[in-house]
Amino acid sequence: MFVSNFKIVIIGESMVGKTSILLRYIKGKFIKVGERTINTNCFKKTISINNMTFEINIWDTAGEEKYHAMAPIFYRGADGAVITFDFTRRETFERAQKWFEELNQFSENNPKIILVGNKHDLDNKVVTGDEARELAEKYKAIFLSVSALTGENINEIFTSLTYEIYHNKTKKNKSKNKNIKIVDENNNNNNDKKCSC
Ligand code: GDP
Ligand code: MG
């Protein structure tokens, strides 16, 4: 089996639902804060898109986003990023712009970005899809409304982003007259991107 190994980071203000999104994606269910027994900030998943197989390593924060003290290693080598805000807390959307800037500043790879509005299941939304889409377009990112609670669009976050990363790399490599680098799962020389999970 051939696999491309990508690193994806998930960022955004505290309590927007980053860990919930990740757990919903990895475990297939919504896990409340008090019921979490998983003690890792890095998750690995293998996905297939159009007969191609990708291994993605998704890095979650350990709460350091509260202080905006993200370690450089968090961003290092990131191929993609999920910038998350909470539809019911306007300040988390306003601060999304800051996350775009921080990502551009600290990641050397020019990662593909997806802007995600979470908690779409709630009625008290104070951010519209149109303004979120506008912000995403400004940074050439995709936008998705999601809910970790109901599962709405959660798989789409990671499949769309992975496909975009792949597409981007293929384009870049084509312009250099090379094919995308496909690494063998059993002979993976991309260890710098692997997390310790
Ligand atoms: P993080 O700090 O960004 O990792 O946020 P958490 O994943 O810990 O979630 C913060 C709070 O929001 C928790 O109380 C979650 O149960 C809640 N939450 C997360 N996602 C959703 C969602 O899609 N809908 C609703 N209604 N609540 C959510
Ligand atoms: Mg969290």
C-alpha cells in the first residue's frame, strides 16, 4: 500500500471545539469533556480518496492556545491547518484572522488551510456563513460549517483538506517536473512529521 504522509494542525481559540472535532473524526462519536480518557494530542488516520491512500497526522493543542504560546514544533512541517471558530462566540471568529497570520508567520510550508465554524447545531449563532466565507477567501482557504455534536461535515474537513494538500503538492512537483513523492508505509522516511502517537 502506498501512502503519503501529511501533517495537519488544528488551531483556534480555547473552547471552540477543536478536541471535540478531532475525537468525533477519530472515534466517530461526540465525547464530552468529562468523559475523555484519551491523553494524546496527536492522532493518526489513514484515509482513501479516489483510490489513493493517505496517512494524516493531526496535531491538537494541549491548552496552550489560551496563552498564545504555541511551540514552534507544533507548526513545523505542517502541510495543512484547520482554523476553528465557534458560531456562537463572535470573538472566536474575530480572532480567526490572528490564527491565519500566526500560521503564515510560523509555518514554512505554506500549508493549505480550511476555516471551520463549529457548533452549527446551536440556534444562537452570531456569525454568518457569508462573512466566514469572505474571511476564508481572503486567505485562499476553504470554509465549512460543522458540528462535532451531530457530526455534520466532520469527515469533509479532513478529506477536503487532504485532497487540497495532495493537489497542491502535485501541482508544485509538476512545475518542477517531478511526480508527487509517494513514500512506502513500511519505509517511511518522513519521520520528522510523525507525532509520537
Ligand atoms: P477546545 O478547547 O477547542 O478543544 O474545545 P473542546 O473540544 O474541549 O469543547 C469545548 C466545549 O464545547 C465543550 O463543552 C464541548 O462539549 C462543546 N462543544 C464542542 N463541539 C460542539 C458542537 O459541535 N456543538 C455543541 N453544542 N457543543 C460543542
Ligand atoms: Mg482541546
